[in-house]
Amino acid sequence: MRNSCVAHRGWSGRAPENTLAAIQMAIDEPDVEWVELDVQLSKDNIPVVIHDYKLRRTTNGRGEVKSFTAAELSALDAGSWFSPMFKDEGVPLLSQVLELASGRIKLNIELKTDGIRYPKLEDHVIKLVQDYGLEDCVVLTSFHAGTLFNANKLTGGSIRTGLILDGWRNTLPLELKQLGTEFLSIEHGRLNSSRMELLKQSGIQVMAWTPNDERTIRKLISIDPDLMICTNYPDRWQKAMVQIGVR
């Protein structure tokens, strides 16, 4: 399918982000090929799925994710902030997501680390992905190049990695090659046809984040059929694809 749809933090326009409910909604939509999600480590070094380093915005907890065990995080209410109907949603374990996604959808797993916080995050995530046999269905992404370099070293390239960037520089293809990655997750406003062409010529798969209105999605679709679209609203991606006449 052209312009693959990636559900950002699950179908986060319809359900609380990074919850099993949001991920299940994405899985249930046949047109959605990927789910993007964020992973950190609990106090007991278990990979958990949540975006912010602090709990306050998306749960009824207070403090930092790393200060709580996985069991304590799972017991939090991570849904009521979005809607009362999701009050039973906790902070998921990555293992739960891998179980849910296996054979159903591909995963873009963002490693939420700066290299200092969670220095062994990639080790724990890679082990889980390997345990579930999902090496071919996953890309590990991060803003932190050193984390990606280490992940590539750990796996010998058996799990794809990708750099996340909110910016542009013409040296990107060379940088990505040196890093051993062929995937770029980039803020959508940084892309145009010539930049996309430069990346494609270097064999780099590109994902644009996070366009959430149909007009912007249509504009991105018109840049290149291989550009992946990461959005909170897969239904708006569907409408944009119809409007531009490619579905």
C-alpha cells in the first residue's frame, strides 16, 4: 500500500495514547500498517509503554516513570484523562503490546532515552523483541544516535533502527549510513520533494510525523508514494487518500 499509515501512539485521536485500547483500535483497522509507540524502563527495569518521563499528563500518578515498578505503573489509571470510558486502561508493558501486535501489525518502537537516562533501555527492548520473534516486524527509533549505534551492534543489524529528527541537514544520508541505519523519522514540516528524493536515492525509508489534518496529509502524500504518514487520526489519512484519488 502506498503512503503507509502509522498510528501515532496507537489510534491516539480516538483512545488514550500508548494504551492497549489505542493500539487495538489501530490493529482493528485493516488499512493501518504500523503503530508507533514510546518505551521507557520501570524501576525494576521492565520496558513500559508511555511517552512522558513524568506521569502527570496521562495518568493519575505523580512523579517519574522510572520511580515506579512495572506492576505499580500497570495499576495506574492511564485512560480517564482522555475519557471516563477508558478508566480501566493502565500503563502497558511492552511485552503486552508485542503479544497483541504479533502477526497483526508492525511496530515503530521509540526508545525514550538520551543515553544517560535508561542507558540499557535498548538491551531490554531488543531481548523482548527477540523473545517474541518479531525482529522483522519492528523498527527501533530514537533521537539519540548513540543508542541506535549500540542497538545495531547488539543485533548485528537483525532489527532495523531509525533516527528521529526535528530538523534538516543535507549531510543526513551520510550520517545515517555511518550510523548503520536506513530509516528516518522526521517532523513533517521539514520535508519537501527534493529532500525526499535525496533520502530515497540513498535507500532511506522515511516516515513523517505528525500531520493531523487532511490538507497537510494530502500535501505529504503528493510528495512521494513511499513516504510513511504517522498520524493520530488514521481516519483522516484514509479520507486524504481518497481525496487525492489514490484509493
